[in-house]
Amino acid sequence: MGKEISKNEALTLIPQRPPFRFVDEILELDENHVTSIYRWSEDHEFYKGHFPGNPVTPGVLLVESMAQAAVIPLALYSWSKEFGREGLSSLTTLFTDVEVEFGGVVRPGDRVTISGNKAFYRRKKLRAACEMRLDNGTVVCSGNLSGIGVQL
Amino acid sequence: MSEEQIFEQVVKILTPYVKDEKALASISGETNILEDLKVNSARLVDVVLAFEDEFDIEIADEDVDSVNTVGDCVSLIARTKG
């Protein structure tokens, strides 16, 4: 049985890096809940094509951001308790299934808050009910996301 | 609850995750969940959680490792229910 990780350790351990990193800070993290923030920089290349003259953050990246900012920290927390710090390095984080709805548009420069509540953790798989909100309170994306730790 | 009734419930729980409809049509105790029904291995956790809810039991993770067929599920559930 390992020791649970802090929110700062979790942020460091999230494996994705720029240009495919969509989480800035973890505000709260415990076994069942996480809150994180991310600001969608105007500098992202994809805004040039999605869409020309009318930049909108792709929904698929909102989902990826919810995975990085909510599912992965919660999974890292549970894995570190079960396998310890040394066990974490052998696991690769993979998406398994997702069901989401979109309720708004995220523009370049918008800051979002992502929250996740653990639904279950079993056999290295974690599912969380996740939500992404703009600073004005609009829920832009919500749903259930699951990921699993595998040895590749 | 008879093993036939457990079998029926197991098939009902597996059905949304089955990718091979032909294998589902001829499902039996010998049907392999991953190889025949083509259920995604990451979905096994969802299936086990559904078994626990449906049959009001707790299934140990180490017991799941020995489950390969529909019949294995039925035996494990019957054994766990006692």
C-alpha cells in the first residue's frame, strides 16, 4: 500500500506535455474529487483551421482536457495508493470509454474549470463524472470519462 | 436463484458490450467473453460492477482473473451468492 500523492505531484506526473497539454493547475485533489483549471491559449495552432476566421476549441480537445485535468489525477491518486510511487512509472494512461454532452463554446483565451467526481476505481480502471465550466458558469462539456493504466 | 436464471441475467448484462452479434445468437456456457463475444477487455470492470449490483454480491478482483467464459461468470456468481 503506497502513500497518496499531493495535487502538485499529480500535476507533475500527468504525462502529456505541450503541444498536447491541456491542464495548468490542480486546485483540489483527494481520493474522490478533483478540481483543475486550464486557459486555452490563443497561440494554439489548431485555431487557424478550426475554424478559419472563427476560432472555436474542438470538442475532442475539451474531452482530452477533462481526461488530463480530472481522470488522470484521480487515477494517479488511486494508483499511488495501490502500487506506490515506483508502480506509477510502469503504467501508461489510456482512455477506455467516454460519453459526453457539449453545452457551449470555448474561445481562444477562455479559462475553464474542470471538476471530476470518482464513480469507481477497480482493477486499475477509473471512471469519473466530469464537468468543464467557463468563468461565467456556463457548462461547456459534461459526462462520464474512463481510463485505465496498462503496461505497454 | 437457479443457474439458468443467473445465465439469463448474465447474458442480459453482457449484451450491450458484445461486438459479435452472431456469437451472441448462439451463446452458451462455453462462449468466451473476450474471444467469441469480442467484448473490450477494459469493459470487464463494468461487467463485474453490473454483476455486483444485479446479484447484490461482492466479487474479489483475484476471482475475476479466472473468468473466461459465460459459464465461468455463472459459476462465480452462484458460488459467491452461496
